[in-house]
Amino acid sequence: MRRKNLLSLTATACLVLSAVTAGTAAAAPEVSPGLVSAMQRDLGLTADQARTRLADEAVASRVLPVAQAAAGAAFGGAWFDPGRGKLVVGVTDQAAAAAVENAGAVATPVPVSAARLDAAKAAIDAEPAPAEVSGWRADPRRGSVVISVQSGSNSPELAAFLDKARAAGPVTVETGPKPVSYAAGTVGGDPFYINGNVRCSIGFSVHGGFVTAGHCGGVGSSVTGWDGSAMGTFHGSSFPGDDLAYVGIGHGWWTVPVVLGWGTVSDALVRGSWVAPVGTSVCRSGSTTHWHCGTVLAHNETVNYAQGAVHQMTKTSVCAEPGDSGGSFITGDQAQGVTSGGWGNCGSGGETWFQPVNEILQRYGLSLVTA
């Protein structure tokens, strides 16, 4: 059974973000006071700044596909600029700038198209990476694929990998810590367990069950709830390569379009899965560290875990800890993804990656349960 005080849809459940029409100004969204407080704590905003940012980000998410289509082959990536409250779209041909701005975005010149960067990254994805490589991503603002390596690394294997990467396209090398996945051993009172001894967190309700991280369990693994009662089994799971899974449920459990606020914020309603641009605020709910917020730092990053590379991840500045794996990433009322792994913790800070939820839905032919 589910904890009704956390998961039931009540009259006080927060409508986190009003629907916004792409390219048009948004009315001030109705938001949970707790969500505003969390953004103040984790992003250093005032209450008014948090509310304004949520409204601006809702517009940017809807403008993105329209502006990308307007840019055509000149599309050089996109990101949200909190200072201007606008979506910024890179263009490799200034002839496309007017169409982009007519779509509601700010156009800015970039040296390399998104298609070229994505092709370079895909070529690097095909190469086995040595352990000292933390990950890599296409960064339109730098006009290169950024490869993160652990400090002090200088092995011949790393040099060979970087040589092949540079042959694929423009590359920038930076240092960064090694991410780890965020599963955990049994701790009482948490959302769900896999085969009785591994704890992870529910991502989002879908019709028939919920989605979570693939590294939490393989196909056929049994799942029990926070109270020890049977929930169901993993019907689909992929890790590494991807980090995604689908758990089918029964045994009296049911699905609701809610992300737990854990008392920090009101439980958040889920109304869709618009993709949040880089620079957008994003919050995470997990069974260990509960509710934390940060910013989307990059899309389509490859993370090189000890178990192998995972592709098409989204990088964030949100902290997480073991047991948060599989938990929800949400912007406003729009589902973003499920927690995969990262580095650091919620005491000293860190970064966390999530598997985009739309990829999971498409992989298994699922649909979100929405309010």
C-alpha cells in the first residue's frame, strides 16, 4: 500500500505550473510555497525571482521545438538564459536569426552546428573509454565536445582515446570527478526494494506501473514497497548503454501523477514531459535526500561509469546520494527524467545525471499518468 498522506491527490495538491502556449507570454504560475523555498535555498533566488523564473522557463520549454525548426540546418543548440528570462538559440548562419527570433527565442552566433557536434559525439560514443574518463557531452556554447577526465590521468589508453576523439571533431578536455550510480542497501521506511536488499526510488507513474533507473534491477527482479508488501517486477531494464527501467505493478498498488515533496514542498502534480532547456531550473525527489533543486547543465552527455558508458544523459547541478537512484527529476509540473548517478553529496554539493523520461516512455511504449 502507499503512504496516503504523501501520495494521495488532495485538494491542496499543488498545481506547480500553468500550461503555457509556445511563443506567448505566460501568466504567473501558481506554485507551491515549498517549491519556491527550495529554489531559494538551492539556487540563491528571492521568492519573486523563483516565481518569475518558473514562468519564463515554461515559455522557453515550449519555444524550443519551434525555434529549432525555424533554425533548420543552422541550429547550433539552445539554452535558457536566466538573466534575460529567454531561450537562447545558437545559429551557424545569421540568415536564420530572424526566423528564430520570430519564434520567441534570442538568436546568437555559434561556430559549429548541433548536428556536427552530435555526429562527433556519436563517433566518440562508439569508442571504448578508459576508466579515467568521466564522460563527454556536446557543448554548443563552446562549439566542441567536452570530455571530462579525472585529475592527474595520463595513461597511454587515455591519450589514444583522446586522439580518436579529436579526429571525430572539435574537442575540449576538462577535469572532473568520476560519477557513481546511486543505488543503496536496505534501509527501513523507503519507497521500494529490489530482490529484498537494494533500495531505489520511484521515478514517475506510468499506466501499468512506474519508471526508474535500469541499474536498480534486471528484468524479472521482484519489487517490494516501503512497507515490505509485494509491488511487482521489472518488465524492462537496460544498463549500461542506457539507465532506464519499467516496473509493472499489482498487488493492490496503484499509480498517481505525483512527485513526493517529502514535507519540503507540497507533493507536485505531473502534467506532461516537455524537455527543459539547458540553464533551466530542475528539482529532484529521492528516498534518501528527499527534495533538492539545481540547474540543467547539459543534454546528451555520455557518462562513463565503472560498469560501462551510459549515453544521452542530462547533467544537472542537483545533489544526490545512494538510494536516490531512479527518483524523479521535474521542472515545474513537467517530468524530466530518473536519477542515474553523479558525484558528491547533499552536504558538500555535487552533480547528478538523469536518464530523460521521454526516452524511457518511447523505449517501452509507455505513457505517463498525468493530472
